[in-house]
Amino acid sequence: MAESEAETPSTPGEFESKYFEFHGVRLPPFCRGKMEEIANFPVRPSDVWIVTYPKSGTSLLQEVVYVVSQGADPDEIGLMNIDEQLPVLEYPQPGLDIIKELTSPRLIKSHLPYRFLPSDLHNGDSKVIYMARNPKDLVVSYYQFHRSLRTMSYRGTFQEFCRRFMNDKLGYGSWFEHVQEFWEHRMDSNVLFLKYEDMHRDLVTMVEQLARFLGVSCDKAQLEALSEHCHQLVDQCCNAEALPVGRVVIFAYLHGVERQLGTEVLKYPSEAISAEGETLNG
Ligand SMILES: Nc1ncnc2c1ncn2[C@@H]1O[C@H](COP(=O)(O)O)[C@@H](OP(=O)(O)O)[C@H]1O
Ligand SMILES: CCc1ccc(OS(=O)(=O)O)cc1
């Protein structure tokens, strides 16, 4: 048995009690008491913010953004602790006071919904890169993550977890609202809306988009070098073995996603469903 499981036999009730509601959104315990300070957090024009719903490929995106903005190569990134340089706004460590004092240009991550982010971001005062990931893979990843947590590990079944996902009962609230809200701001001049799947499908275009958005001027050869570096980062990872048994269950639940998102937004629901349909039939 994994150490985390032995130490934390949380019941569903215990799991529930650790979260709290903020303006109708379920947030993890470490956000408690700091949401007002976050709303008033001073933002700088040189900041770059990376915002995602958890398990949307945040770590990969931060590395890609670091490569594009700093011209770093993957070996350099491998040697540094990049998480220390790109803090998560609402996490206990390093905390808001430290993040406020970081030297510019700051790269800051957050999983908070658009409306809870510092209000200066809503005024367009610094750049925000948002990345969405398709829900069928995200929910598997989020489930595995919750099971591995030391202090509040999840002990329910995957099916129950999917139900929580569909009913907006997970930390950081509704995936649907999270994505939808940013989608509505995708044309704001300070917002770049990306999809995780495009990193795998067409990384070169994404690197170009990022370079343009971040104001990094580079010629064709430099762009190719950056793209090559980013390819190495993408290739370095991927837990392709992730819980294959769960995928069929998600297929059933995602019919609800389609209803909630309506016809316009994104292509995730229908993509997800048809992809699973092929798997099921094949
Ligand atoms: N190079 C990379 N580094 C880190 N995570 C990567 C990655 N490429 C893909 N990922 C995926 O990003 C997900 C984690 O997202 P986040 O960084 O937001 O927590 C994981 O999904 P899986 O759990 O489906 O494998 C992980 O495999
Ligand atoms: C348990 C609450 C929690 C903590 C951290 C999260 O983000 S991430 O998966 O580490 O990026 C999400 C939920």
C-alpha cells in the first residue's frame, strides 16, 4: 500500500469537510481567508500569469512559456526547480507576501476561476495565458491526483468522482464554468486562450502564438529552435497508462457535459464523446 493511503484513510465525509464554499465555488482549504487579499493582489504590467483548471497541463505549459519567454533550453529547465520560480498564487507556499516581492518579470500560476483572480487582471494590466484540457482526460488525471494526496486523499470510486466532477463538487469548482468564463474573455487583448491538446497536435503554431503574445521577437530559425526545445519538453512526459478502465465510465457521464456547455463553446464535448465512441466500438 502506498504511504499516502496508509496515513490518510479519509472517509467521504472527512474529504467533504476540508473544502469550503466561496461565492458558490468549492475551493481547497488553503484558499480560506485569503480570497480578498487575492482580489486586491497588486499586478504588474510585466507579469505573465498562467491560469488553468487543475490537471490541464499546467507544468508543461509553464515550461513551454519559460522556454519561449527566456530562450531557455530543456536541459537548463531540467536542472532548475522551475516550480520555485513560478509560484501558484493561492498555495500556502511560498505565499502571497513572497510573491508580491518577486523581481520582475514574474511568472505566476493560479487555478482560480477568472472572477476570483486579482481585479487588476480584469482591467488588462498584465498578460494571462489560459489553457483548457478536454474533460475526459482531465477527470482521470484529477482522480489519480486526489487519490495520491497525503493529507486529504480521496477514497471514493472513480464513478463517484465523476459524479462530483459533473456536479461541480471538486476543488476549484466547476470545470464547465472555469473554461466558459475564460472562453468569454478569449478576445481580451491581455488574454491568450490555449488548448492542451494543441500542444501535442501543433506545437509549432502554439509556440508562434506564445512568442507573439509575449512580445518575443524571433526569426524563423529562432522559432524553429524554440519549437524543437518545446517538443523535447512535451516528449519528456506523459503518463499514457492512466487508468484505462475509467474511460468507458467517463463516456457515459460526458453526455451531460454536452448539455451543460451548449452548442457553441469549444469542441471538447463532441470530440470527447466521439473519441470514446470509437474506442468503445473498436
Ligand atoms: N511534459 C510534461 N510535464 C508535466 N506534465 C505533463 C507533461 N506533458 C503532459 N503532462 C500531463 O499534464 C497533466 C498534469 O497537469 P498539471 O500540470 O496541470 O497538473 C498530467 O496528465 P495525466 O495525469 O493525464 O498524465 C501529465 O501527464
Ligand atoms: C486538494 C486540493 C487541490 C490542491 C492542488 C490542486 O492543484 S494541482 O493539481 O496541484 O495543480 C488541486 C486541488
